[in-house]
Amino acid sequence: MDTVEKYVCPMHCEGDKTYKQPGDCPVCNMHLVPQEKEGAEKQGQQPGCCSHGHAHHHDTHQHKKTTSSKGKGQYYCPMHCEGDKMYHEPGSCPVCGMDLKRVESRKTGIRKETIYTCPMHPEVEQDHPGDCPKCGMNLVPRKVEMLSDEEKAYKKMARKFWLAVGFSLPVFIIAMSTMLPFLRLHDLASTKVWNWIEFILATPVVFYAGWDFFKRGWSSIRLRNPNMWTLISIGVGAAYLFSVLALLIPGIFPAQFKDANGNVHVYFEAAAVILTLVLLGQVLELRAHSKTNSAIKALLGLAPPVARVIRNGEELEIPLEEVMVGDMLKVKPGEKVPVDGTITQGNAVIDESMITGEPIPADKSEGSKVTGGTINGKTAFEMKAEKVGADTLLSQIVELVNEAGRSRAPIQKLADVVAKYFVQIVAGVAIATFAVWAIWGPEPAYVYAFVNAIAVLIVACPCALGLATPMSIMVGSGRMAQSGVLVKDARAIEEMNKVDVLIVDKTGTITEGKPSLRNYRSVGKMSDEEVLRLAASIDANSEHPLADAIVKGAKEKNIQPDKLEDFESLTGKGVQAIFKKQKVGLGNHRLLDDFGASPDKAVKKVAENWQSTGQTVMYLLVENKVEGLISVADSIKKSSAKAIHSLQKAGVKVYMLTGDNQYTAKAVAEELHLDGFEADCLPEDKYKKVKEFQEQGHIVAMAGDGINDAPALTQANIGIAMGTGTDIAMQSAEITLVKGDLNGILRARELSHKVMQNIKQNLFFAFVYNALGVPIAAGILFPFFGLLLSPMIAAAAMSFSSVSVISNALRLRKR
């Protein structure tokens, strides 16, 4: 066995290539790590290779493994330079140089360190509980906020900015002294001396404060991926290098560059001030970035840091992370519910608006489900923890918002292509500008040529173009989450705006999904009570809402179900089992064929009468005979009618596809004035209907809540799952409605429209700004008005364009 330790790049820039010595990766410059450590990470997925963006919904579990690697969180480039590539360490993108963004999670979002201190002697501090060494009192916990990666990056950039301001301001004053005669600086020293002072002051700005920009520019050239840093590094680098050569060896320059004393004009002030203004833009951008994640941080802040657990009859406060499934918890008045679970003792009125978007508090009693992060009213209750950590609804919401923020909308592809070629075009325009001014410009022609070429490079930086889409998606997805609409990716936001056909399931989507037992009748040798007992016995093992209604109805009549054998669920038909060595079943008319049973006319008449009033009828079968009829009814949600009418008014046709019978489906469709419906639909029927509409050129959204809806949800342009439905439905959909009613679809469409409108505004600002800025910088106004754009003003305008795009995106928070 080879005992020599090998080293690999954690980003796998060169695949699985190994190195014999530690050091830095020659591609991305990240520190190489020992291969054996890397192997531990590969248990879930290779770091840096998360491909969640456009992959379909079934990658959810794989994604979760990736984001938990090493417990350090995950980082991604907000510009998506390398697609969905993820990084394990904070830093800069090796392609564009932008600061990597952290994928927020419960652990990374709430960055607190507990310090224990004495209430009598606050100078006593330690990181664990105990007694005060001075007075013996119990130490009490004190939370100390820790800086997030974004805050650290912001503070670091801010320090560089203020250092640059301190050095650039005197450089600027020296350079402008000829325009401000009252300063009389040239009476104190010669031009050459002041040029040396400018050099001394400008050099720290270039090689410390702004050095990262040059590294980003070099990476863009080396990787053949031209971007904003290409233009900045070339422009500022040219100005600084020109000035250094002019100061050290002025003899190499033509006479027109020199003044009467043989000094060549230097541009240290341009290099220093431009970098300072770019730094200002980066500072403002980092500050705005933290605001774009405010929705995620607000969601992360919903969960309380501690929970009150009941163990051995005593109440103990423990960190939220230590709560385990099955723990009994107590929630006092005004406190936040710590995790998802069920109330076991007491009643409550809970404010769920932060999760569902609904302002009316929900009444809860014993057996009711409660969600972590919601706020308890004025009563205390006990609950059983059922979902903790990453399994809670709040954690899943945060994960979906993260995923949407990292994904790329199709419209982003246009911006990417334009930005890529735009940089190359601008470089060509800068060269042409230099040539035109050098040949036909006024004296000193080369000076004019040089200054205008730099102005073109600086003013045309496409940072605003690159930020236009990601910023809106990031803010918009967070705002949608706060409204109870969870979006998996940016494509769903863009597509939802185009939907013209909405297909909805009935049970649990249009209706409450909580049907109740209505009628039961014997049509054979059994009594009515025996029919209900056998039906409840078969359905006791089923998870279908109709089965729950029958079992619950039987228990309310003090009828206890019997135990059966070989239970089996038949999708789209019903259920079957073995009872006293006989094959028994409960289901719709399709199940009759499986059992070879045929009801007589009288039985069919009863079933039709019940169905015509909106009841769902099931046949109880023993071997090949119909022994009874069971019916349940599911009331239509109060919100359904209004939501459907609003969607139709907005130009969306609404169709209902249900596995229920023709009579029940027709009654619901007529009551809601749907554009169409189909009954007796199997999962493949719903799938085929979605495909049929798509082949007709429609953009189709499918809303459902059950396992049988999963194929159609996956096929639809936009799959919409009810948050009250099954997990597989939510995994198959791009959008999940936390509240689980059709009003959420209306909200999703409206918010989608606002986000896309915001993106188009951003792209318009970016395109128009560059379209106007480049020709002005090139000097198109000079022949008519004698106006030129200073490189320093160009840098200020470039920074302002990025800030304006971010500010416009932040407006979505108030929608």
C-alpha cells in the first residue's frame, strides 16, 4: 500500500489530479488538501460539484448532502461564472473575482457564541456555565453576535476604501492644484517633486487597496473570460504604468507629452481616484448584498435559539439543535414554537403569518400540527417534536429560498452572452478611440487619445449588466417565501409569469382535502354497521384522505376496525386486503373490474344519486360481490372560488383533473365555473393531459397535493404543490404553497410578474447606461460642445450604475 500522502485541489479544478507536495492549486490558487481528508467529503458528493440549478427536482437529497459537507457551509459565485459550482471556503470567485456568497442555513445564519458572565461581576467571562470565582453566584448566559462572512467581507472592503480615500484625496488635490491657484503648491516645490509625492501616495492604493481588482482582471484574461475587471485592470493599470514610466524615464516620451520643463504629465490621481470609486461601489454592493438576503435571515431568525424540554417531569432549557424527535416540549404564552410537531396537551391560538402569509391566527387543539417559528398566543401547551433540524418546514423554506437565489433564470443567458461580447467590443472601441484621437485629435493628440481610451474602458464596465438578473431573483424569491410561496429555481419565477393554462387536482387542492363520512349502506347480506366496520378495517392502513374520513367516521360511531392481512393500495382504484381468508376491497368502479363484480341497477341508482350531490362513492367488495356502499364528501375551500375567478380574469384557463367520478367532478366544476374538467383520471391520464396542452403551445402549470399528481407535476412547465400535501408532490414541484390554497397561485403569478418586470428594468438601465456612456467617453460630444468625460467621472458613473441596479432590485422587498 502506498503510504505517501497525496494532495488534491478541493475544487477539483483538474479533476482527480494529485500532487506529492502541499501548496496551492495552479488553477484556482486554493490550498491543496490531503487526499485522505478529501475522501471523507466524498461520502455525500464531490465538493465544488453541486449541480442543483437546472437539474430536476429529484436531486434534492443529493443537494442536502453537499451543503452539509464539513459543516462549513457552501459558497457560490453570485454571477454563476462556473454554473452551479460550489466552494467550501469563503473568498473570491476565481473567474470574475466577486466575493463568494454563503448558502444560508440554520447553523450559518444564526451566528452566536454563548458567553457566561456573573451578574455581579460582569468582567468575569467564560465559554461554559459554572460559578463566579469571586462571589460564587451562578454565571448567566450572554449571547455574543458573530460577524457573518458578508459582514466580514464588507468590513474588510470598507477598511480598504477608507485607506484609499486617505491616500487619494491628497493626490487629487495635488493634481488639481493648477486649477486652484490659491493653493500655490508649486511655490513650495517643483512639479517633479509633487509627481514623486503623488507616486508615493498612489502606490498603496494600487498595490494594497485595489490589488484584488488586478488579480481579478488577470484571471479573466488568463481564463479567456472577459468581464468588468478586465476593463478596470487594463484602464487603471495603463494609467499607473504610464505615470511610473513618465516619472522614472521621461526621455522615452515624444515632445508633445512634455511641458516646458521637460516633465511628462502623470495620471496617478486618475489611477488612485478610479480605484477608490470602484472600491466605493464594491462597499455599497456588499452592503446591499446583505440586504438581499434579509428574507432568508428573517426566516432563520424565526426559530428560537432554545427550547423547553420536559424530561423526568422537569422543564429544562436546551439549545434548539439538541432537540430530538419524540421529545416532549412546552411552549409558554408569547413564545415561538421551536420545531414542527403535534400538540399533546392544551389549546393555543398561533400566529402563522410568518410562514403562511395569512394574517389570521389559527386555533389549535390537542392533535393539531404546529410549525416551528410560529408564535404562540396567550396560552401554554405541550407538544411532541416530530420534525427537527433540517427536516422542519422552516429549514425547508430556507433551503428552497437558497436554491432559488443560486439558480439562473433563462433570461440571464441573454445577459451573459451580451456581457461576454460587450467586453470584447469595448476593448475594440477603446483601441479605435486611441487611434482616432492620435491621428485626428488636437494637440497633444496622444494625451487626448490615452485619456479617452481609459475613460471608455472604465465607463463600460458591465457589472450592472451582470447584476441585473441575480439581484432581482435573490430578492424576489425571498419576498415570495415571506408570502408563503416557495420557489425552487429562477426558471419557475420566469415561467410562472407566462402560464396561460392551470390544471388543478380536486381533493386537497380545490377542496379542503379533509372529507368526512356521509353515508354507508348495505346492499348485500351484511348489516349497515358491518359494512362500515369492514370498510374502516380495510382503510385503516391507507394514508388517503378519504380513508382517514371513513376510519374517523367509524370511530365516532364507536365502531372499532378489525385487523386484516396483505393490505395493498391500488393507485387510482382503491385498496384491498384479506379478511377471514376472503379477498375484500374498497374503491371506485375500476376496482369492480379487478374483482369481477357487477352491481345491479338499484345499487347503481343509489350511487348515482349520492354522486349527483357531490359525494364520492366507494364500493365495498367481498370476493366478487358488492356488499355495500360508502360515501364521503369534501367541502370546497372558501378561497378556491375567488382565486379561480381572479386567475381567469388574468387570462389563465383553469381545468380540473380528478380521479373522482363524473358526477362529483361535474358538481364541483359547475359550482366554480371552471373552463373544463375530466373525471376518473389515473396518474398517467393527468400526465397525458398536461402534455396535450403543451403540444397545443400552452404554458401549463399543474397544482396538486398527492402522490398520484407527481407525474403531472413533473411534466408541467410549472409544478405547484400544496404545502398540506405529500412530500413526493412537493419534491416533484418547482413551487410549493405553504398555506395550500389556490390564492397562493394567484400570489405566485403576481410576484412572478413583479420580479420579471424588475429584471427587465435592470437590464434596460444597464444597456442604456452603457449605450450612452461609451460614445460620450470616446469623445463624441467634443467636436460639438468641447466636452470630454474624465476617467474619474467615468469610474463614478460605473459605480453608480451598479448601485442603481441593486437599489431597484431591493424595491421588491416592499411589494
